[in-house]
Amino acid sequence: MLKQYINTLVGNATRRQWDAPTIDKYIGDVKDVYLTHSQDGSFRSWSASGASVSAMLIHWLETGVIDGAVVCKTVVQEGKVRGQFYIATNRQEVLDSRGSLYVEVKFAREALPLIEAFSGNLAMVGLPCHVDILRRRMRRDPETRSKIKGTIALVCGHSSQTRLIDGVTGQLEDEQGAALTGYH
């Protein structure tokens, strides 16, 4: 029954249906599903998830459950919109990742080295495919497994390809007659 609910929820968000094996692969064993938002209204500004994820990460950081959280934010680098993984170690760094947009990233190449280099306990926020990559690494690598105290997978409809984002960005720059300096 719960997996049917998830299929409906995910299907409505992504406009496609997932079968039970796909749900098992990307979500795993599901015990409960909740619709939440942060009680702190200041967290919800620019957030994409009602700030539930930010609130959880901040709570875990401030209570010592984790020492850092692998998160992604959208940045403009040399006039190009890109996703950037980093390890947030305090409230502001977590809040800096609010509203991340689904842009193409290379999780294994960009995030796994951050995890390997970090010496404390971590949580990780990513798309289901990123969590899947991390879980596969954790099965093979006891050191990575011992660092990860939790994963949060966001609902994903797709990640926009870099060439599509660059094309849209170029059109916007042409229309405005100026280079892109920020992206929200």
C-alpha cells in the first residue's frame, strides 16, 4: 500500500510511473512517508522542499549527529550555470544550498572525492541516482560506510543537460545584453 502511495506521489511529481523494482532500487525499504515543512519560516525562503531537508541537516549538525553534509548548490562559473557539491559544516552553509536546481552533475567524480577526504561523520543529500552510487560505494568500502550516517534522496523528474542550460543561458544573455551573474 505504501509503495502504491509513493508511486502515485512520484508519478504526480515526475509525470511517470515507477514499478516496484524501480522504487526498491532508488528508494529502498519504505516504512513511512511524511509531508513536512520546517517550523522555522526563515529557512523556507528560497527552499525547494519546505526547508525540511535544511532543518534536518542543521539539527543533525548542531546536535553532533554529523560533522558535515554533502550538498549541492547552483552557481555561475565563468557565465555558466553549474551544480557544485560541497560539504556544509554549519547552518549558513546548509542554507546556501537551498533551492538547488536539477542541473547535470558528475556525482562520482565530484562528490565522492569530497566524502573520501572528509574525516568526520556525514549525511548526504542528492538525487536517487546519487544515493544509489553512494550506496554501491558503501557496500565496497568500509571507510565510506562508516562515515555516512544518513542519506536523503530528493524527488527527481530529470536533470537538465549542460548543453540545454548553456543554450538557455546564452539566449537570456543575448536578450539582456549582459553576462549572467546569478541564478535562482
